[in-house]
Amino acid sequence: MTGSLAKSMTAALAALSCAATLAAAPAPNKKAPMNTPVLEHYTQGTLDGVWKRPGLSMRDRSIVTVAVLIARNQAAALPRYLNLALDSGVKPAELDEIIAHLAFYAGWGNAVAADQAIAVVYAQRQIKTTSAGVQASRLKLDEAAELQRATMVGNNFGAVSPGVVQYTTDALFRDLWLRPGLAPRERSLVTVSALVASGQVAQITFHLGRAMDNGLTQDEAGEALTQLAFYAGWPNVFSAMPVFKEVFANRAKSD
């Protein structure tokens, strides 16, 4: 057996194993019996009620939840919520953008795991993806704001890691954030959700402010925290809430 053939067979077996595991995840809107009655009680009562709250659309709740699961590398739970996102109006191209975005904000390994999870969902729904949007024209850049950001980061950290500073400018703020396949508001919502889910409190101030500049309202941001409490855990949300409170207060003063 040649080396290339062996590698191909190994990759195929790994993909089949992953697909079998992910396919076993419960489908949306189907109440799979749970092994722990107390968890089932809270799932069918409290958690189901959260999804029906009016402060955030089902589409936004799906985006927040998918972002949390990717950021926390909980790929086994993803198929259910990827299906729910698609049923709530999130387009396959937008899911593609969310996964690529979180490769930078939650790590490449987590994004690759999500890519494997979505392959199963797409196969079941007979969704065909294309690379048509990969080289799409970028959104217009706010040159003044970007220069201010890049200057601040360069002055603070240029001597610490020139590579990080360079990729932050070139790959993130002059490319990733300008991709048109995901609206800036949703891209910011994904970022803030991932930061809360991974406990990256120090990064929230900038990105929450950016999210609100991109159209996320204070009420929507607060309701996103409610959704995040259930999928990222109360400790992560309570660690983030003082930062949210400060951002809200500062914006109220400047209005």
C-alpha cells in the first residue's frame, strides 16, 4: 500500500467515525429522552422558555449558540443547532463565514471540528457549497478608525510580537472583518459570544462597542447574555456582565 493511499484511507475512516458520532446528535424539534430526569426537567421547562423570549430573534439566538459551541469545541452538539440555524434563516454561506471567523477568534482546531460537524448536516439536507464567495469584493474600510486601531496595537505590542500585530491588521481587520458574506452586526455578535463563552473578558470592551456601532442594540446585547448563560455557563456570563455594564454606561454618557 502506497503512502498516499494509506493516508487517504486513514482520512476516510476518520471522517466516517466523526460522521457517525455527529449523526447520533438529536435533531431539532425532537425531544430525545434524557438519561437524567433533572436535566430533562430544566431542558424542557427553563431552557425551552429561553428560546421563546422576545428580546432576541430565533436567528440571533441560533447564531449566538452556534458561536458558543464552536468556541467551546462542543462539536457533538453542533448538528442540532446548525439545523436550527438553517431553519431560522441563517444561510449556508453565513455559516461558512461564522466558522471561518471563529478560526481566528476561537482557534483553528475548533473551527476544523465545526467544519466536520457541518459536513454531516449538509449531507443530510443535500446542501451543496461553492467557493463563489471566497474572493468576493470586500466591504469599505473606515480608514481613520483602522489607522487608530493599528497604531494603538502597534505601539503597545509591536515589539512583543510583530507577527501577531501584522496578521491582526492584514488578515483580520483588512480582510476577515470586511468579508460581505456575513453582516457586520452578526460578525460582531459571533465575536462577542465567543469571547464571553471562552472567558476572554479583557477583549469584550472593544468588540462589544464595535458590535453596538454595527447595529446591535443594548437590549439585544443584554438578551444575548441570557442566551449565553445557558450555553456558556453562569460564571462566564457573570464575569462578562460588569464589562457590558461599563460599556453601556460609557455609551450613555457619550450620547
